[in-house]
Amino acid sequence: MVFSSLTFLFAFLPITLIGYYLLPKKAKIAFLLLASLVFYAWGEPLYVLLMIGSITVNWGIGLGMDKSARHKKAYLIASVVLNLALLFTFKYTGLFWNTVRGLFPAPLCEKTVSIRLPIGISFFTFQIMSYVIDLYRGKTKVQRNPIKFGAYVTMFPQLIAGPIVRYVDIEAQLEAPDLSVDSIADGVRQFLVGLGKKVLLANTMGALWAQLSASPAENGVLGAWVGIFAYSFQIYFDFSGYSDMACGLGRMLGFRFLQNFNYPYIADSVTDFWRRWHISLSTWFREYVYIPLGGNRRGLKRQILNILIVWALTGLWHGASWNFVVWGMYYGVLLTLEKLFFGKLLEKLPKIVRCLLTFLIASIGWGIFYFTDFSALGVYFGSLLGIGNPGLLGAGSGAWCLGYLPMLTLAAVAATPLGAFAAKKLDRFRWFKPVQLVLCIVLFALCIASLASQSYNPFIYFRF
């Protein structure tokens, strides 16, 4: 189990920041590496050795690539095979074995296989692979300092749940982090916004979803839809909130991570949605899978195949369960149809209609994403259509929906750029600076009060 939220906020984070700021420039990165290893080891005391081993091997492979151009491709293949083998062993062995055992009589394969998943393994493995592949392509220079390479992989703000930071994007920053007052202040504001998203919005929407998903036959059709919309808001504010906190902490440490979310629920097409949602993952698959497969350069049929391959892998990346593969293929098929037919039809509709339709499509997708049990998925999706769920709104769900209506409204508004737009306009006035400071203090106080009263509620993406 990782640090509790309050322990992180009032112990680990202030100690780390004070030490980082006070130490001389040459010692900062080493201290950051040490702090990040402590952060990870607190939750994974054994698997931290696995991560250190992965870092050491891939750092050595990078040195080998730089030293021997003749064997560069062999080093690349070795790195990719080792990293994917590591990911498969810990993340997919159980899925593979339990799928295979279902094909044989029970006496032959009675035992199930379950290996505990190291926290954040998908994220740090993809970061390591991006370094090695970019080094092979000549897009970056070898990192000879193991401390700096280790700090890049283990950096605690985004170690657990992303965003996926490519080495090429922070290579220069490892040499000279930007620790200006403005950068640190911006980081604090972004961190607090992310904390508010997670604690005040995601957790509240999660409570509503937990209630409505537990009793689909009693919700009524409207209650079922409110539930799936609540989960859509929960997963957005949960993950984008973590990404904001990670980027904010990065700024406080002198690093600028690339934006990971850009208001995906105002997207007017599925293609647009995936330009705005989990941008770092979409970029990774485009750069390291889709383009190497040929992208759109080998004709329409090959492009469609490439899209389907990428989305099957994207779904599988999210978890070792078949519902994630179905979720990935759901988007692969939708993106293909949009490219072939629906894109031109959608352009004829008013923008508000396109946005609402895209949000509906995304919400249905989150239902597939959530239910690992296909029978439970079928029951809930049936309730969306009124199957086994008669009436418009159940008595119990009606009370829940009405009680959460103000927070649902706030979540819908917060998922748009209206707040950022207003803040940008008001930033021109001198009086807004102290007001903004007061708002940040109030937001932090509300989050602390909420955290103190809540049970443990980890980020959804911790399990990926």
C-alpha cells in the first residue's frame, strides 16, 4: 500500500521538497532518485528491486547501443523482448493461463495462477522502452549517468499512474531543472486543482456510481444512465486529477511534463476524444506501434488493420482482463467506421449534438471498461435499455440522483474549459492574485477535510 494521502501531503512531500530545494545543484537529482525509490518501496518493498534491475539493464543496453553501432539493432531487440517479457510475466500470466485452462478438462488444469501486479509497471516500462527506441532512432543521446537515468524512470510525481513521460521530452531538464519562483507557484496551483478534482469530484461521483452500479435492477432507465455518467465523470476527474497533480509536482521540482488531458468531454468525434484523453498513451502507441506498423502509408486496408492492432494492444495495456480488449476493439471499430463513413455524416450535425453523441459513446465505453464480468456487464447494459429494469426512475435511485444533482452539475461544468477561460480573463486584474491565493487555501482546506473523513480510495489507474 502506498503512502496514505495525508502522510504524503504532510510528511513525505514537504520533507522531499525542502531537501530538494536546500541541496546544491549537483546533488538534487540524486536526492530525487532516492526520494522516488523510498516512495515506491513504501508500497512495493520487494518489487522496488525489480524496478532497479530493469533500470540497470536498460541503462546498460543504452551504453551498449552507443558504443557499438554494428550491434545496435540486437541491443534494441534484447531490450524490447526483456521489457515485454517483464510486463507479460507480471501482468498477463494469469490471464493467459486462466484462458488456456478453460480449454482443457478440469482435472488437467485445476490450479489458477495469480501474480501480484507491481504498481505502475505499465507506466515505467513504457518510459524505459521509449528511451531505448528513441536512442536507436537517433532522436536522443545516450544517458551515461545512471543517477539521472534512474531519476527519469522513477520520478515519484508520475511513477504510479503517469503521464507517460518520454525521455526526449525532459532530457535537457535533467541537466538544468527550472526552479524559478513562477514555475514553483504554477506547480502548486496545478497540484491543488488536481487534488480538488480527485478528492472533491472523482470521489463524490464514485460514491454515486458505487450505489447505482450495485442495484441495476432497481434503478430505472434514467437511474442507470445517471450511474454510467457518474462513472464517466469519476474516471475522468480521477485520472486527469492525478495527471494535474503529477504535472504540478513536476513543476515544483523544475520539470515540465506534457499535457495529458485537454477537456475530452467536449470532443465532437471519437477521433477528437482520443486526441484529448490520455494524450501521453495515445502518443506512445502512435510513435512506437502505429507508425512502425506502417501507419497510413500502405493503403486503406493496412491502415485499418494497424488501427485495430493498436487498439487491441491499448485495451490490453489497461488490464489483464478480456473486457479491456473488448473496450479497445470497441474504439478501434468506431475509429475505423468514423474514418470510412460516419466522419462526414457527423460534420453535418450541429457541434453540440456531436459533442453529446461523443460523450454518450465514451460513457458506454466506460461501462465496458468497468465490468470485468461479462454477465454483470450484460445486466447493467440491459438496465440502460429498460430490460429487467422497469420504469423511468427507481424510488431509491431517484433519491440518490436528486441528492447528487448539484455535484453532477458541477462535474459537468468542471469538465469544460469554462473555469480556465474565466481564470485567464480575470488574471489581467491585480486584485485577482490575492483572490486566487485565498481560493487555493480554501480548496486545500476542503480537500484535507474530505480526505480526513473518507476511507482509503486509491486512484483508478494505480492498477495499470
